[in-house]
Amino acid sequence: MGIGNYTENDVKEASRVFTGWTLGNAEYMAVRAMKDSIWPYSRIAWHFEYNDADHDDGEKTFLGETGNFNGEEIVNIIVKQDATARFLCTRLFQFFAADEVDDEGEQVVQAMMATYFDSEYEIRSVLRTLFNSDYFKSDRARFARVKAPVETIVGAVRMAGSYTEPTLGVNRVASQAMVMGQYLLAPPTVEGWHEGLEWIDSGALVERVNFAASELGDVTKPRVRSIIDRLADEGEVLTPDGLVDRCLDLVGPIPVAEETRSALVEFAGLNGDLDLSTRVEGDELERRVGDVLRLIASTREYQLA
């Protein structure tokens, strides 16, 4: 609902409503020989359990309504609030469209709120309104968001092809988000993380650049190799301009400022034109492509979505 749209007493009354809602004991499942664990190829033990003996069934007053509420009823009260509609629609707009809600963005949020109520709180319909809006399809919504650490990490490992299936080692990738300021499943407060430009500070930016650059600059990664193979298959000797433009296209496409492009072309031109027809896997010719990809990952534009 957002800060300021409920009182401390509302919080206390809601907590009474959810007494008795808990998690079942994982040992119960293990006793039944179901071998539960947290790993991706097996079952997860946790399951919802309602303990009637622990439930406070007294009368509660929540958001101006009074009754002997249960958990489902408190959710129903919350979802019908105007504040809930505005908070959800604004956050969805910021996640998918732009960090800042300007005047045109506010019109989209208002349309999303109307859909929220008309569809009886169906998020799918709300998102359809957003995705079909002129704003979402316009240039204003392109690269108008700073990637969250998770987006940065997942985007880089997918682009590089580092992980194609669940594996025990992937937890080390998740830990990278913490050093970028987003400790997964552990936001700093109940408000969550401060996003947008607040993802960027002197420490976090270095971590973001270093991680993405190490992924995209590694010519042994399968999808980095696919980029190199595709460039080689085109059968052209690549000028510095051509190499930069093709790499920007294949990792995005990512539109960059002329100043950024000039710096990339200058770097790519340090060793002249690039002829991949004589390349050997992992040689200097391939590493030149990896170095350009590495530098692209360090640009301002790569940090945006």
C-alpha cells in the first residue's frame, strides 16, 4: 500500500489476523521418506499450515473495517484500497517502463489503476494495459531504467552462456548481487531496496562493470564464442567501426552516445582491421573481439534497460 496509507494500529490488527498461519515442519516430510532439500532437482519441504489453536479469533478493526477477520478477508480489504492500486501500478510501471514517472507516465499509471479495479485486481490485465500503451512502445521507455544488480548479473551470464541449467555452483553468482547492493531475499528494510540511480555508487558501479566485463570478455564462454563465430561467418574484414557496430548490435542492440561509440572505435582501432578468417580458438584475433565486448560492458549505456 505504501508508507502513509495505514497506521501502526492497522499493522497490529493485521498481525492478529495472521496468527496461526505458519509453515509445516520439514521433518514431517522427511519422515515420509520424501528426501526434501533446497536443491533445484528435488522437492522443497516447506508447506503452509494453519494452526487453529494459535489463531486470535477476536474482533479486529483494520483500515476502518471491523469484524472477526481471517487472513483471506484481510487480503480482500487491502486489494480494494486506492492506495494499493496506485502503489502496485506505480511499481510495475517503474519495473517495466521507467524509473521516473513523468506526466505522461502518470497517465499510464492512471489507466493501469482503472484496469486494476475493472478486472477485479487481475495483475495480468494491468500489465496488458501497460504493455499496450503508447508510452511503453515509445523511445521514452527505452533505456530509461538503471538495471538492478540481479538484472545485471542474469543478463551478463545469459549473454555469455555461463549457465544453461541449474547447478550447485550458481549460488556463487547469486552472491555477486550482494556486493552490488542487492542481497537476495534480504532487503535492508521492509520498504525494500532504493532503486534507479541509487543502485549506482562508486563501489557498486565498479562491481557491476567488473562482473559484466569478465563475463562478456571471456572468449571461452559458449555464447561469446557464438558471437565470434557469427562475425567470422560473415566473411568480412572488420574495420574498427564495423567491429564496434556489429558487437553493439549482437549484445543488444545497444544504442550508445556518439562520444561512447568514438571511444569504443578508438580502442578497437589500436590494432587495425580485424580478419577472423585465420583465427584459432582463443587466439589474439578472438581476444580482440572479447576485449571490445568487455569494454561495451563497461559503458554507461550497458547499465541501462
